[in-house]
Amino acid sequence: MFKIFTSILSCIITSCLIHGCNTNSNSPNKLQLDYPVHFPEPIPSPVRNKLTKEGVALGKELFFDTSLSANEKISCVTCHEPQLAFSDREKFSIGHSGLELKRNTPALINLAWSQSFFWDGGVKNLESLSFAALMNPDEMGVDLSSLCKKLNEHPDYLSKFKNAFNIDSISSAYVSRALAQYLRTLISSSSKYDSVQLALTSFSATEKKGLSVFNNNCTACHKPPLFMDNDFHHNGLNQYFSIKDLYLSTGRFRITRDSSDLGKYKTPTLRSISRTAPYMHDGRFESLEEVLNHYQNIDSLNENQDFLVRNIEFSDDEKMALESFLRTLNDPSF
């Protein structure tokens, strides 16, 4: 009981810190990420971009602002909708150009713990992440110089950047830093699974059975409590399913040029998994049932296919229980 009490008390204290405190009224108010005691420590923010109340608020405003796209019709939230755990239910999102993008849009969940980004890990930090979307002609399609000119002429943005970063002129680096600060606060930690970890509730018999199936088959790649491993795996997908060039045929190899990385993609988190369909880097599976059917019936040995995937075995009854457990990872408050 004492352990439970101290865990809850620690959560309350950490939650209070999210409001920040600063005795210097001329400096931005520092923030500390709010996460539960059963989570590991997040990856520290770079010294040049420590979290502040003003920076996070600015990043959120930019995230929802269509003026960050060339045609001023789409924003980050167009492809990352909060009600869908910051995904968009599309197999391939449509960006500025009106054309389909080359890979399925990942959900933005617990990025403060990620060591790389995109399906092939082509970006190493959150401060660089937004540049890829902003500059890609098929996504936001914006010219960074023109964007900064527009923001500097905006009636409110200049003062908001001044408050957040103590700068007199907006540059693309600070646009990216503000967005990165907001993305670090997108923490999912209030699912039924989390409540069970804090002993505030318990699993049903079916969910308990599903947890056992999960522990026996899935944790090597989807490690609790984040349900990801910051690594890349070939999970048995037929790589000839799509013809969207290097993005859907080579995986991690596109970055490393190491033949052992052919067909390997970053392990996505399973948090809020039932809200982030379709699944896989190419969006080929429309439902959790289809995903589990894939793992239940892998019978081919693709080049570089992960050894762990080759040995997954569970019955139809266990599959139903596993899906029930996966739904405990949904976070209604996220």
C-alpha cells in the first residue's frame, strides 16, 4: 500500500511541475515533462532547446497553423489529428501537392523517448523532424525563407517568439525548436494498462490472458511501458506489396545502405493502437485482426526477416485475448 501511495504522490508532484516556475519574469518559464513513475526517464532535451511554457504554447500554435504550408491550406494537424492519437486514418496522407505521400503517417506518441524518427529512422532528433515535412514538396511544400518572412510580418508571432526564445527575428531553426517542444509533451500515459500498473484498477480475465500471450510473443520488439524498442525489424511483410520506390521496398537500408537492413522498419508504439489504423509502413492492414492474422500465419522467410517473428505461435482464442489486451493501451485522455 505504501508503494502505491508513493507512486501516486510522485505522479501528483510531477504533474504540478508541468506548470513551471521561474523567479525571473524576463525569462521563459521552464517546464518538466509530466510522466508516470512506471515510465523510464525521457531523452533529455538539447541544451539549446529546453522546455518552456512559452515554447510549448508557441509550438502548439504553429502545429495547428495552415500558414506553415505553401498553399496555406494544410497544417501539421492535417495528417496528425489529436482525436486519432495524432494519426489520420489514411493509408497514405495527401499533402500540399495533392499527391499521396510515400509511407503511412505514423502516430505522434511519446516522442520524448524516441531515438530516431520516420519509418526508416532518417531523422535523429525532434529539432530536425519538422524540416522534413515543411520542405518536402509533397507535404507542406514551403520555402523556409518565405515562411520566416511571413512569420516575422505576423502581428503576433514575433512577440511570441521573443517571449519563448528571447530573439528579435524569427528563423527556421526556432520554428523547428518550438514545434519540437510541443511534440515532446505529447505523452500517452493514462490508459487502462497504466492504471493497472499503478494498482488503481485490474485487468479482466480475457485481458490477463491477452497479456500473457503478449508477453510470450510480442515484448521483444514492443517493450512495455512504451511498447516500442527504438529499433528496426523485418516483421515478415512481403516487400513486393507496393511499388512506391525506395520508401516501401528497402526500409532502413535507404539510410544505412547496409544490405542487412533491407526490409527493416522502425517498431511503432502500440499505445492507442486501435485508434491509429491502418497499420504498417505501407498501411496495408485495416484492422488489428488483420495484423494479428499476419503474425499468426507467417510462413515465408523473407530476406532479413527477424528470427523472433518466425517463431510466433498463438491460437484463434489467444488472438482474441491478445486483441482485448491491446485495447487496454488506448488512452482516452490523449
